[in-house]
Amino acid sequence: MDNPVHILYTGQATDIERTASMPAGMEMDCIPFIRTVPNDDPETLAQLKALSAVDATVVLTSPKAVDWFFAHVSVKPNWQIACMEGTTLKKLKEQGWGSMVKYTAGNGAALAKEIAADPAVKTVVFMGSKLRLANLPDALASSGIAMKELVAYQTLPQQQELNKSYDGIVFLSPSAVDSFFEQYETDGTTVFFAIGDTTAAAVKKYTNNKVIVAADVQRETLLQTIYNYYYQS
């Protein structure tokens, strides 16, 4: 490709090793359009402490939720964990909790199916954002599994100033999509990349441009999807 490809990555962080392996001529700017604030509500933290003392099936769908409970739970509880593949699973393994992970999947619907396939699971505790998506809880409810919820963090929009145009824009969540389009418009040539169908659907509310969905939630898959579009198509 003769002309450089400029990509805007709207997530809160991107891995330097991964972006360093991007082809020459592809430039990726990481500019977050959301920020997260950990929940320090005393009542919620008391509920978390009580949960850590009992057997439980806990659902984690983001590394931010993992960071939150590790900040407040010092003793390994007797939990079985359901989590997303990729960064969330990696964080749990790094903390020595990999053996507690019983269910994993690449998206919320598939994770709900894994949990529902175990007849022993009657109730789960979901830890995530106050703006969490409804697809996983709805899928669990339709399978007859009750869900309790602990809000680990709030997701808030973040104002950003962009000084150039981009060939492609990457979104990891509907909240980032909303924050971006509340601040900017794009022309008809911009290509959008999304992790998951729910995030892609959020993009399509704002534009008729091409939206390409990564096959799973892993960042490596997302970057490979971007590479394939510009260099293999």
C-alpha cells in the first residue's frame, strides 16, 4: 500500500508489542473516548467482602472488573469464575487465579451458553460496569439462571480533540461509540472496526459506512482484522 493508513483506536489502552508489529505505513493513535471510575461505595464493597467469604459463580467480562476486585479482595475465595477470553482471562492467570476459571468464551452470548450448560449453576454474580450490556444477563435469565450484580466501575464519556482525519476507527464498546459520535462526524470513506455485534450495532445507529466486526473479543484478533482489511483484501 503506497499511502499510509491512519487508524484511530478509541479504547483506553492498546498493547505496544501488538501495535509495534503492525505493517510499515500503518499508524495507530490510541485516544480514549471513555474513562472508567472504580466504585468505592461502602455498601458495594461490603457486599464484595461478604461474597469473598462464600462459594459463588462470578461472571467477569472486562479486565477493569478484575482490577476492581483484586484491589479489594486479598484472600483467594472459593469461586468458580466465568470470564471473557483475551485480556480478562490473561489478567486472572497473571494473578494466579487461572485455576478458578471454569467457563470462558469469545462473547457474552457464548459465555452465557457455557454457564447455562452446567445444571449446578442456579445463580451468578456479575461484576462489571454500571453501563453493562444486557445480552449476557438476558441470555442467563432466559435459561432460568438468576443474576445478582455488583457494579465494579462507572463508564463515563471523555472529551477529546482530534487534529487529523482517519481512514479507520476502532471501537471496543457501545459507550465509546456514543461518546465519539456525540463529538464528531465522519465522511463516507471512513471504515469502522468493532469488537462484537453489539458494538457494531451501536456504530450503525450513527452511520451507513462500512462496519467490520472482529471474530472475537481478543485484541490480537481485532488487530489482525484491521491488517487483513487493508493488506489482504
